[in-house]
Amino acid sequence: MCKLPYDAVLFDLDGTLTRSEDGILSSLRYALEQMNMPVLSDEELKQFIGPPLRDTFRSLKFNEEQTNEAIQHYTGHYDREGMFRYSIFPHIRPLLATLKKNGAYLAIATSKPISRTVRLFEHYHMLRYFDCVIGEKSNEVQLGKPELVKRALPREYHKAVMVGDRKFDIEGAKANGIDSIGVRYGYSVGNELEKAGATFIIEKPEELLPFLCPGCKPPEGVFLTMEGMDGSGKTTQINKLAQSLIALGYDVVQTREPGGCRISEEIRHLVLTTENLEMSAACEALLYAAARAQHVHQLIRPALEAGKLVLCDRFVDSSIAYQGGGRELGIAEVGQINAFAVGATVPDASVYLSLDHKKALERRKKATKLDRLESEPASFYERTQKAYEKLIQDSPDRFLIVDGDKPADVLSEEILQGVMRRLEAAEGI
């Protein structure tokens, strides 16, 4: 366990942990439109990210009745839509995981109402990192940042720091006699952090981990794959999963096989083009393994070593299923070829879209022209599907099996929740 410079770390929310701009500004614009007020530019509206909502509308010269009405419009839009436009800043999640693993007390001190903060954090899978979440009880009576920081502090601590992007966070820290880190990547205006007297100033989210966790080993990367029969919906679902994971703050590298880098993409063309119908099964299997070896060497392994989340459309399982099973080269034999290609680089988890091969191929035929592999007879796909089922039987803990026949949106949510359970378990917090 590393020795941390601060055993208690408090965070602001908007502009510090979350990129909140789209959600907050859209709700502000909606409220102003409903009040028949001129809609301000984004730059003008950004100054209102951070202060309590009541102070925002009062600063626009609203009387108390108008302020209450504007708050109702804002919160209605925010609850329906605004909060779902947030994203977690990159590098924040590994920071929180590293702090937590090394014994730090973590808390939130935000001017946002606590009920909405908890709901937001539950949606973005962030609540589990924090020992305490403190926010305003409502938009009616404001405690103010100094009191919020005071309530967020633990009863006992050696040294504490408040991390925030606005002067209010710095002032709250000073009022409680603790250090402050002003983050410039948020929504501060001009040099307000310097004027407020921030103890330290950080320019980028990635600078926080080495600052708050010096000498600590950052979390390792995670390797996820998506598998299934051609036509099962993999491309649609992997794109949606990547977007969701990025919004949740993961540093995602999305790739595919065969392909992912120049040499492997060239091999992909050789393997899949209908101009090479004479290609033997053994040649095909070796080319897939060659493309994979380059892909692992050039992209996958470096990304994992850098702590990224690699999300790959197909990997070794596809070769074992399609060439080992479909081409009848043998599951063990194709596995041995690929063991040499990938070495110790294996998926931490694999999503399998379960869909009968006949239905999957019918879907595929309706999408685009079939490639060389997709033009094989039904017996080929039956053998491929059985090989996948054998792989799942042999490695049940690695596979997350989902019903590919469900509606796309329902399937996307099921995949995301299943993947998040795997990722949270892997963090070991």
C-alpha cells in the first residue's frame, strides 16, 4: 500500500469529476425558454456551472417567484434528460480506484441537491467509490460550500484536500483549514482559482493521479471481446458499448479482428475477399493468427500496458469457432496456432451474443453483400455455433452470454450492466 499525501480527499462534482456542460446548459436553456427570456450563449451560460441553482437565477435579476418557477423548469428537464448527457472525465475512475485501494477516505461536497447527486452517481456507476456524499438538501435553503465541505470531512484525518474547479470549492476548503486543488480542465472563469487562493492548480485530469497517489501503481488495463455468429448484431452492440463506457469515464480503445492495424487490415482483405475462393482452410487459419499476432503486438498489448480498456470485435474464440469448428481443422489445433500468436494476452471477459446461426445469417444477408466466409453453407455455421457452445462450456466464468434476439436497446443495457459487474469485480474494491 502506498503512502498518500492526503488520507482524506474531497471532490466537487460538476467540472471536477463529471463533464456536465451539455446536461446543465441544455437544462438552463430550457428553463430560460420557458420563462420567455433571451437564451444566453454557451459561453455566458458556463459561468453558472458550479454555484447553487437559486443563485444562478437570482443573478439574472429574477424575483423570488420567477426564481422558483425557473428552478422547476430546470429540474424537470434535468431529471428527464439533462443528467443523461453527463460523462465522467477520463482518468478519474482509475484515480478514485487507486485512492480507495490505498486507504483514502473519499467524499463528495457539491452544491447540487444530494438526491440528484446520488441518482447521478448510481446511473454512472460511481457511488461505490465514496465514503460520504454531501450536497444541498434542496434548492430552497442553501448551506453553502464551507458548510458542505465541513460536513463531508471525516471525524478524524491526518491531512485533507478539496478538489474542485470553481472559486467556491477553494473558498470552502480555506474556511475549513484544508488544502485545495483547483482543476483548470473544469469550468473556472479566467484566473478565479488563483484569486481564490488554491493551494495547487492542476491543468489536466491525468495529472491528478500522480499528484494524489505518488509512487502508486495505476490500475491495469482491461481486455474485453465481443463474439457471436455473423449477423448476431455484434457491430451495433460493440459500438453502443464503447460509447457507454466512454461516457462512464473509461479510456476505451475500440478495435476489431481481423484488423485493427495496417498489416492486419491488409490480411483482413486477403482473407475475406471473394477473389480468394481457392484459399485453403489451413492458409485461412494461419492468416487469421498472423493478423492477430501483429494486432496484439502493435495495438492491444501496448494499450493494456497503458491502463486502457481494449474492446475488440472478435478474438481467438472466433478462430477456434470458425476455423476449428466450421472448417473442421480442430479446436485444439487452432487453439495451439493462436496461443503462439497472442502469448499471455487473453480476454478478461467476453460477451457472446447468442443467436441461432440460421436467423443470424438471414439478418446478415439483408445488411450488405456477403464476404467469402459468410458465403459458406448452413452446415458450416452449424459447426461454428457448436464450437462456440463448447468454448462457453469450457470457460463459463469468462463468458457473458446475452440473448441476441432481444430488441437492440434492451440488449445494449443488459450488456452494459453485465460488463460493469465484471469491471467492478476486477477492481477489487
